[in-house]
Amino acid sequence: MVNIDNMTDEMKKELAFTKEELDELARARTMPIIFDEDCPETTPEKAIKFKRINPSRQAANSTLA
């Protein structure tokens, strides 16, 4: 994590969104999600079969103890 208190004004400006990017994000929030054959909606059956690639923090911490 980055501590913003230790960043210069130049670094903060570099990380900030531009007006165009903020407008694009606002437009994207209003657009509906459209599923197609390349990206189908996840069904409950598929969700059950889903396996995490990276372990959750809780599971990782329990194996270290």
C-alpha cells in the first residue's frame, strides 16, 4: 500500500484520473452488462465449480500458523 502523505505533488498528479477518464468511467457506470458467447453469464452450477487460483488471505494465514 502507498502512503499518500509521503508522495510529492507531482506523484499525486500522475496517479490522478484526468477529466476524460472520469467522464469515461461515468459513462461506463450507466452502460448495461451484456453477456455473449465469448463471455457468458456465470450460472450457479458454474459458480460452485469455480476454484480460486490464489488462496484467500484467511486460508493462507491458517496454513502458516
